[in-house]
Amino acid sequence: MINIVLFGPPGAGKGTQAKMLSEKYGFNHISTGDVIRGEIQRGTSRGLQVKEIMERGELAPDELVLGIIEEYIKSHSDCAGNIFDGFPRTSNQAKEFDVILERNRQTIDVMLALEVPDEELVKRLKLRAEVSGRPDDADENVINNRIEVYKKQTAVVADYYEAQSKYIPVKGTGTIEEVFASLCKAIDSIIARKA
Ligand code: AMP
């Protein structure tokens, strides 16, 4: 089993790439953002707890997200691999994630970090707003806040994986296919190393 953290700021292309990678390699893909949006839509207690937080572009509480991840890990113990998209997003989430993984006799193999300049992110998120229907894409202030939150709270998560020699930066600009090819190259090298 190979566990991959797909990392990068909002608008970096994590969701698009995670979907393509999971199809190519037969991996499962979990986006904590998608799970939370589903909970909001269904009006669950978790959803009610985070609706306004998400609409402001802030982060959901660590305990809530860690609960989602633990449920996921327990129910996906037997598969070729997992892609974690949008998680972990704080240093505390990263540390607690390792505890959860260890409890389930698993580990993270690699963090693939998509690198995209800010101006490009804003451009992409505004475009995405036209099709995504996401309230947090529709407002430029919320977009900017999400990028700020990423810089203040999330970017440091890369250091956590770098310290474990699990960090691989990947150029996130260019065509979707070019970025995909770079990600595949990195994954193929991890697979070869594990074989
Ligand atoms: P995303 O779909 O990854 O852009 O996430 C959308 C929103 O969901 C974020 O702005 C947060 O409000 C919330 N969210 C998703 N993943 C996390 C996480 N790992 N920690 C905290 N909040 C999260």
C-alpha cells in the first residue's frame, strides 16, 4: 500500500490531479473538503458545525477533520493506495495523522507538493467559481483569505514531511497533462523504491 499526501494551496489543482492519479493507479482518494461539503449538504451535526467557518475560508477544527480521517483509514485498510487531498492542513493534524496511521499499522510514503504562484491561484479559483458553485470560490475576499490561511497555518506542514525526507515539490503550472506527468514520475519512483 502506498499513502500519498497531495499538497498545495487552494487552486493548485489537487482535486483534478488526485482524481486522475486515483484512476491511473487504482488508489482511493479522499478530499476532506469534499467530505465536509457533503456533510453540510446533508445537514449533519458536523456540517452545521463548520458551514460558516468554510464560507469564511477558515479551517475546520482539527478534531472534526481528524475524526473524518480516522473513520476513512479504518474503512480503507485493504487497498493499493490512498491519496489524501487537502489534509493535513495544520502541524497538529500532521502529527495526529501519524498517530492514527501508526495505530492502523500504516505510514505516509510521500508528500507531493504542487507549486503555483499566487496570481495564478486567484485566476484559477475565480474561473472555477463559474462552474463549482462553491460559495468559497465566488467571493474574492474569501479566496484571498484562503490563500492567507494556507500561508499562515498550512504551508508549515511541508516542513514536517521534509524533516522525514518525504517531501517532493512538483511544478504545478503548465497543462494539466504536464503536471500529471510530473506527479506520475514521482509516484513511479516511490513504487520502484518500495518494490
Ligand atoms: P478544499 O475543498 O480542500 O479547498 O477545502 C474547503 C474548505 O474545507 C477549507 O477552506 C476548510 O474550511 C475545510 N477543510 C478542508 N480540509 C480541511 C482540513 N484538513 N482542515 C481544516 N479544514 C479543512
